[in-house]
Amino acid sequence: MTQPEVSRWAAFTSDPDGGNPAGVVMNAGGLTEGQMLGIAQEVGFSETAFIRSWDPPSARFSTVSALTPMRSGR
């Protein structure tokens, strides 16, 4: 499996290197929960969001899984 690209997004700041960092993985629909958990553990941020499906024209997310390095939350 090719490792998906993980983007770093920062909350609560206007500085991209500051704030509360979170990982975001687009196009994660083909990943298993175990693979997502492994990526979240490797990234090491307190949260990593996996966009499993979305509608690009409307920019609406339809399925997002959020995982910490220890467990998943939906």
C-alpha cells in the first residue's frame, strides 16, 4: 500500500507552524481502521482526521473518521 499524504493543519492560530496541530488525510476511503490507526500513531498529533468520502463540487464531507494515536472516534 502506498502511504497516503498527511497534511498538517493548525487550529487556533494564524501561524501555520503554531496552534494545535492535527493531521488530515484526504481520500482515505480505501483505508481500514487499523491502517488509519497506524497512520495516526506514526503522525503523533493528538488528532488525525481521515476524509473517507466527500463531494468536491459542494466541498461537503460525508464521512470523516477522527483518530487519536490510541483509538478512533466517529
